[in-house]
Amino acid sequence: MRVFKLLILCVAIMVPVVMEGAVSHDIQSLSKWGPYSKEYFGISHIDDPDSGIQVEFCLVAGQYRRNFKVPCALFESGVHPWDVSPDMRHITYRHDIEWKDRVFADATWHVIDDDRVMLEVRCVNNTDQPQNISLQLAVRKAGGASGQWDPEIQEGKGFFTVKYPEVESSYTVVWDYPLSEVRTWACARLEHLMPLKVHNHTNKNLKGDLKGHWTANFLRPVTLMPGRDTTIRQMIVKKDFSTTLEMTKYEATNMSFRPSEAPNLSFRPSEARGEISNGCPPLGVRLLQATLLTNVVYPIDAFGEPIRHFCPGKNWNSLYTWDCGFIGWAMAEIDPGRGYEIIRQYTTAPEEEAPFVHHGTPLATQILAIGDVWERGGCDEAQLREIYPRLKRFYDYMTGPDFRKASGLIATWNIFYNSGGWDDYPPQWMLRPQKELRARTTPMVSTSYYIRCGKILRLMASHLAAVSKKAEKKAFLADVKKLESDIAAMSKGILDNAWDPESGYFAYVEHDEEGRAKCRYIWKPEMGIPAQDGTRAYKGSAESTNFDRGLDGVAPLVAGIVTDSQREALLGHIFTKGELWSDCGITAVDQSAPYYRKDGYWNGTVWMPHQMILWKTMLDLGLPERARQIADTALSNWERECEDSYNCYEHFMIETGRGGGWHNFSGLSSPILNWWNAYNKPGTLSTGFGTLVTSANWQDGNSAVTATLEFDKELVGREVALIACLSSSPKEFKVRATKKPLTITLK
């Protein structure tokens, strides 16, 4: 990996073609087979994508006649997404039977073709005692009409077939383990009924709340001697409705595949550990990739269409605008085309009423991500031309009259309470019940990040104008002019009204009724410390101070609009331990502020998303050492936690560095994948927001790269950093510019 510091003396340009996109917001590159259940780890089949119905399969492992461990995805059930191939055709979960690594089952779901999935379960006993294991492959229909749960069932030796109402296909499960039987579970939730029926050894049909139906085989006992393992395979076969149950029975028992014989697959689980998109990363990176790829759910409603959607975690099986910008950003490191689909999913075409797909914090992280998605090969020039007006529609709405005040500053409180994703950020939390004051008060993050979005779109528009014909060129240049006007107005709003020289932070700004800036919003001792339950815990008698000593108060640095002295003050806060810097990264709230808490959700913890944005900003500022400091700290802390817990958490507690929050989280934690690839995956080029990589040709096993770069006009005359991860140290460097040569420093 080599870091290039470039003194920008010129601005290059190149660009695209046209493509009209369909209105669908589904991720259409996904297979009909996938980990789509909202409640269980396993695999599902979607027979008709327009139906909102899926047939779900999950494996319940356990100790025979002792416990059933249901793989529920809605709490820590002892199941971990473990390894997932980038194409999602091989999905492995680690089922803890006896923690940690003592007795476990690694279940791999192999999608062989549109009609067949093989489940391969490797059971391992690492103890010095014999173990008796049980395995149950359970299936249900999810979605559709209420009460239409019970299938037609036919069973025989080593198989059962189910045919559900409202589903065209039938499904046959085949196995060859001799000690087995088929049972049914009349309940909505397996984790509610199964633990109660562990010792019901005689009934085949077990009844719970009668609000659902599961059919399961029961393989038992699987005996494991000390230090031994065994592998058991089963097959799921989908059949068309026209196939009779008798024919299904015949084909299931006479098929060429036998579960004891592995099918002819190029992928083998024993060889797969670490064989993912970026070579052999450490465990924590592999776990995050598996978590990101399995945090996909169906159906989610988007404009009346049931879609497949990568969510932050199955606890939140809904749309999330700013989280999913980061998900698409990281997905581009695994499957660039799918990364583009996720970014596009949240934008809209002109014929759609909504200007973007909105839920949650209304920050356009899709715009922040698009440059990297394009550079990774997630879209071509034609798709860039398609996505640009969709992204600009998002930007135009959020910087328009509904949100931008006469001062030029933006407040988005009228569509969501959260300005920067930070739920309990002190001034935001204190303003929440004060609706009139909040309506007149603007944070820094909204205006700052939309300035950066405007600059990204300006760079894209300039790029597109350079290769367009006359009429289109004129339209793109008009966009550039409008964007420059927006950027100037918003920048003026911040610089004229929000800087607090005493604290060295920017501040929330209160406005008058006409939307003109009035004063900065200041914390006073009598306000106390805002708590998540709305109470106040008083802390001493500190002097009044800027209420925005935190990530919001440094946000104008991301916009690239601050003066040199402001920049130095903000960088000082970010990288001073005991202020925003901590042993596990950049905190949300300055630890020396009187309203800092140790027990908050964001206040007192470290998250990845704004660190990702600051990492890119350090490259814009020509500070690769600071960028590396952010990434290395995050990666080392992430790995330490994952090695211990096998979980991918939301955030890290500052005092201990331990993870907390949702345990299978891939939304705002996903920058870990971007950072790992930036410094460890040869063939990765990383830049700041102000640098557009319009082409990058990697040669000789990623030992060399030829790239065409375009720069934001405001970077001319400044240093920026570029990270090129090469497979070996190059023997020479050649640089060619269109006007004057670039000055290069190697680090």
C-alpha cells in the first residue's frame, strides 16, 4: 500500500452515455433463494417476487433430549453469520451448541441452482466428553393471507414434501440419516414453543398458539466422540405445482444426488474460510461481510412493491435511508454491482412522487458513496448518467425551501427528529421537546454534509458536461452554476453565523421568524445533562459553553469551507485524547464537555459512520497519516471484539472498548470493510470526496495502476492524498497531467 500526496495544479475531465432505469426498487440481482427471513437464520425461497410470500427454512441444532437452540435472528440466540460468498450462493452460520468453540455446528446452505439447495452441517465436538446432537430442518410459509399456513404434507423414509396455499411450487426435503422422524409445530414462533417441548418424546404434532405452522424432520441422536466431527447433508428440492405429490416422492427417493455424497460444486466449505472478495482478512472482517450479506429481508414495501432490502440488522426490517448509503458503500467492496443497486434503491425517477426513499435520518449518504461505488466498478458511464439526476433530485429537495432558511442553513426537524443519526446528541435531545425553539434552530451536520453533496454533484456534472453533446452539455453546465450558488449560500450561512472562537467549535444557530440567524445555541449549567429518558442529571456548576462540542460542531470541516485557523482548531479537537479522540476512535461528544455522559447511546460511545466521512475528509485535506490513524484504530478495536464475542456490534463503549447495541449489525458498522480493503486489498484505490477516479486500469497482478483523476475546483493549489493498495512496491512512478505536472510525495 502506497499513499500519494498530490499538489493539485490542474483539473482533468472525461465521461458517459445514457440509460433509462425501471421504477422498481427491488435488488434484482439477488436470487430467489436467499437469507430473506425477517426472524430466523437460514434460507428462503421466493416463488413469486410480487406476492410478498416466502417459504423459509432454518436449522435447529441442540443437545439431544436436553435443549433445542432455535436460530432466531431477533436476539442473541447463539447463531452467528460465519462465512458468505460474495455471490451469496454459499451461506454458512455457526450454531453454538456449547460456547465457545466446544460443541458447534457449521451449517452451510449451498444454492446449487434455481430448484435445489443443499444443507451441509458439520458437527464438531471439541470437548473431552461424548456428545449427543440433534438436528431439525424446519420449514414454514411466511406472508400471505392470515390463517393460510397449513400445508399439504406427504412423508416417507428420508423425505417429506410440503405444498402451501398461495404458493405455486411444492418443496421436498431429503436426507439419509437413519434415525429420524417428521413432526409439525403449530405456532407462529419456534423459539416460543420448541423450548417447552424438548421432553415431549412421543407426539408428532405439537401445538402452540396455532398462529403458524412448521414442518420439521428430527435427526437424532448424532453421536460425537471427544475431539471428533461429522458432516450430515440434506437437500431441498423445489417442484412446480403441476408435479404431483407422488411424482415428487418418486423423484426425491430416486434422484441422482445422495445427501451422503457432496454434489459437484466448485466451492467446498472446508476450503472456503477466508476465500472472499479481499483475500484472507481477519475473522472480524469476515464476520462483518457475512453479517452484511445475511442482513437482507423480504418483503419490504416500497411504493406498494414488495422488495428485497439490505437492512442495518433484522431487528430493523425496514427502510433506513442513511444507514443504507453506508451499506451500499461497503457492498461495493464485496459486489460492486449490488452496491450500485443499493444506492439506486433509495433514489427515485421523475415519475415517482417522492424525491427519494425516506426513512430515518435524512442525510444523502448515497451521494457521499457514489464516487467509490463507481470507482469499484459498481456502475459504468451509462449508469452514472442514469443515477446523477436521481441523486440530484434527492439533493434539490433537501436543500430546497422546505428546509433551507434565509440564512442559508438547513434544518430537517420537520421530517425526522434526528439530524445526524446520533439519537441522544445533547443539543438535539434537549431541543426535541421544545418544538418552537427547535423549528428555529439549525444544526451544522445538515448544511455541512449537503455542501459536500453539492460539491460531489458539481464534480459529476462537470464530468458529464465534458463528454455530452451540445444540449446535454448546456444542461449539465446549468447544474454546475446552480450548485455553485447553493454551495456559496450554505457556506456563507455557516461561516457568518456559527463559528464559536472561544470553544473552537461551530454551533447550533437559532433564527428569527423570518429565518435570519439570530444567535448561537449555548449550553448553560441549569440545563443539566440530557438523558435518554428525558430527565436531567446535573453536573456541577460549569460555566456556559458551546452546546455543540462534538461531531456536529466539527461537521463544517467535511464541507471543506473552513479557514486555516478553524481547520487547525477542529483537527485539534478531533485528535486530542480526552476530547473527541479516545482509545477506540472518535467519539460523538467531546469528553471534556459538561454534558458528556458515559452511559449514552451515542453520547459516550464510538460509532463508525461519521469516522468514515472524516477519514475521507482527511484525504481531501492531504492528511493520510490522520486517515490511517482513524482506520487502524477502528480495525484493531473491531477485531478484538469480534475475536472475543463473534458478534458485529453497533458501537463501542469508550471506557472499556467493548461492543454494544445490536449484535448482528452491518449498517453503520460497515465502513470496517472499506477500511480493510483500502489498506490491505491490492487493486484498491481510495480518495477523498473531492477526487473523482474516472478510470483505473490495474495491471500485472495489481502491482501497477494507471488512473485518470478529476478534482473539485476548490482543491486546485492544495494537497490531497490518494491511497493505492498495490501487491508489491513499484519500481517507478509516472504521472501525466493535461496541463501542469502534479507534485507527488510518497508515504
